[in-house]
Amino acid sequence: MEMEDDFKQKPQVLTKTERAVFDAVADSISIKEAAAKLKVSVQDLYNFFYNLRKKYYRRRQWVNTVIAQKKRGKVLRRALTDREHASLEQVIEDKEDREKEFMEFTKRQERDQQEEA
């Protein structure tokens, strides 16, 4: 019940029709069975998924671009992150900083050991 309430509060990306089709396919054993439940042909169902992929392809390209730009530096990461997810981004950033510091530390230790030898 809590999960359903949580789901209802989040903004919906899919339309009601798209959600109904996904639900029917998820509850079916095959595409053929899902098409029968929805009272459409199998080819219509395949066309629906093809058109859906095309519809959301551009949106996904934008998401990939934002993710790639966030990896370029802290300032871009902060600028492209909404405030709701900022704390998570800070945790990731801190982890990356610690990993970087650890790598530098181990390199210094290796260098010092080579100089001693």
C-alpha cells in the first residue's frame, strides 16, 4: 500500500494508455496474450512499442547529455542537479574526492619507497 501511495506522488512519465499497455504486458506470459487482453493485434502492440521508443528517444538523449556533462566537473554537477537530489550528488562527489586523494596518497607512497630503495 505504501509503495502504491509513493508511486502516485511521483510525476508520471507515461500516459494512462501507455501505463495500461505496460501493465497488460507485464501480467501476460506473451505478447500474443497481452494483445488479446487489450483487444488489439500483435502487430499493433509491436507498433505501439516501436512508436514509444521513438517518442522517448530524444528525452533519453537529453538525460545522457546531462549525465556526461555532470562528469566533467563539480561546478557543472552542481548546476545541473536539482535541489531535491543535491545531497545525493554531494555524497557521490565526496566519494570521488576521497578516491582521488587515496590514489594520490598511494602514488606518493610508491614514489617514496622507490627513492628509498
